[in-house]
Amino acid sequence: MKNKKGFTTKRKDEHIDIALNKPVQNVNTTGFERYRFRHNPLPELDFEAVDLSTTFLNKKLKAPFLVSSMTGGTEKAKRINEKLADIAEEKGWAIGVGSMRAAIEREGAVESFQIRKFAPTAAILANLGAVQLNYGFGMEECKRAIDLIEADGLVLHLNAMQEVFQPEGDTNFAGLLKKIESVVKDLDIPVGVKEVGMGIDGHTAKRLVETGLAFIDVAGSGGTSWIQVEKYRNQDPKRFQAADAFRDWGNPTATCLEDIKNCGLNAKVISSGGMKDGVEAAKAIALGADMVGFGRALLPLSVGDERERMIEQFGRIEFELKAAMFGIGQATIEQLRYTQWLEKK
């Protein structure tokens, strides 16, 4: 295993600062603007009867929403995770933590990921980079990540292009599918795979689901580009300049969902990557998603003392989804997943 402990910790705060203050948006759109709901003038439905509840990781959620894996490993990240976990618990959302490599490598980083005390009943996802399976991590580290935060599931993230542009990146992604399959078979809790903003296409999703994965998080393009984030950390002129050629790299989130839906996979699907509001969430679910993840959209308020505004933001997203469902006469998340009221413009 490479000894990059100092780099790992320092990198976490740099990622937060760059994501908040630099132009790191992928120039791609998410693709949801290509879809619209036909209005149903006679929904035959009481608005108060619209039910957002669902299940994920064998837990009942009040809404089909996930606070996407973002951070951990530093004091600033600890405060962000605690605030998000506190509100996820109150609102009945699931939550994931950022890459836990720092917690595996450094005891002092563990507490920044331990959000169970703030979210005692929430569905919580532990998170490790899949590529670390090629750099010394194995079942022991996966189980430790889960146990450290009392997680309900584990997500292995795929971030090949980020690693290529990362100054201290790990770029050996050879043979990972079989190693992912071994993790899935040996763990007794749900395991999923997510991208980090470049998207998972249907063909790749099918190969992954064949390993026995419980869920796929498409994490498509249209939101934060981690190539651009790493650009601002890079002292290498070649990589710094080359990053501009990849400003639109990735598969748009809506395209990923459409592609995966056509494959008819037997696994939960999470739509994340540039998600902005509850209407986009409704479109994502109508395109086959079971859950919708919000990341960068939640970050600005979470870095300050903005709890009431954070609660309002979560509540607004929920209201937008509920209103969209009412507007097409769909009373449940299951009905929304199979609705015929979504069409391409």
C-alpha cells in the first residue's frame, strides 16, 4: 500500500474548498432538460395522499433521497458530515460518507466519519475507492470501514479519470471487476458501486450487477467534474492544461438512467450527478431510478451555521417531488417509476 497518509488528509480539505470556490462544473448538462412531464389536469388524487416513502438498504425512508458521499477525514469534513447526518435523520433520508481511506490509514481521521450518533435510524453507506483493492486493501479494510461507522451498506466508488489527473493518483484499474465480485460475495451487507461524476453506462452496469451488487449509483456528468477539481490541485503544467480538454467528459446522468433502464437490471439504481431539485428527481425516478442522490447542491449551506436553511432546502426538494407527482397523478414512488407521463421534448 502506498504511504500517502499526509496527502490523503490534506486532499480532503482542498477538495471542499475547490468545490465551493472554483469553476469545476462539468460543461455537460445532466440531460434532464430533454424530458418533460405532461400535465394531468385531473389527477384524481388528494395532494396530502402523495406518499414519498420507500425502502433502501432494508430500511424505511420518508423520501427516496440520499445525501451523496462527499467528504470526511478532517475537522472541517467532520462538521459537514455531522450537520448533514443530523438533518438526514430528521428528514428520513439516507446518507453516505466520503472515501474512508483516510479512516483506514489514520486513527485520528475515524471520528470525522462516525455519524451514527447523529443519525441513529438512518440508512448509512460506508465508502471506499474500488481502485484501493489494487493497492493493498481487501476484505479486512472493507469490513473495518463498515464497522467503524456502523454502516448499513458499502459503496465502492469508481474514479478512474479523477485518479489520472490527481497529483498522487492511483491509476491501476486492471482486474477490478473480479475483486469487486469477491467483496460482494464475502460481505453480508449490501454492496454497491458508484461513479463520481462521469457516469455509469448500461453495459458497464450490467457487468457490475452480474457480480451480485445490490445497487448502482450512476453519478453522471452535469455536476461537479473531479477532473477540474484536481486541476486546481495540480502543480504539473501538462495535467493542469490538459484538464481543459476534458471539461465535458462523462456520460450525462439522464442518459445513464435511460441506458440502464433498457438493460432491465435486477438491482437498485441511484440517480446522482448534478441533481438540483425535486422535479429533476421526479424525472430521474420516472427514468428508472429508485433513489436520488444530492451532493454539491447541499454543500454550501453545510459549511456554515445554517441548520434552519438546510432543513428548508431538504424540505423544498421534498415538496418539489411531491408536487410533481401530484401534477401527473402518481401517488407513490412505485407508480412514478412506471409512469407514462414523462416524455422527451
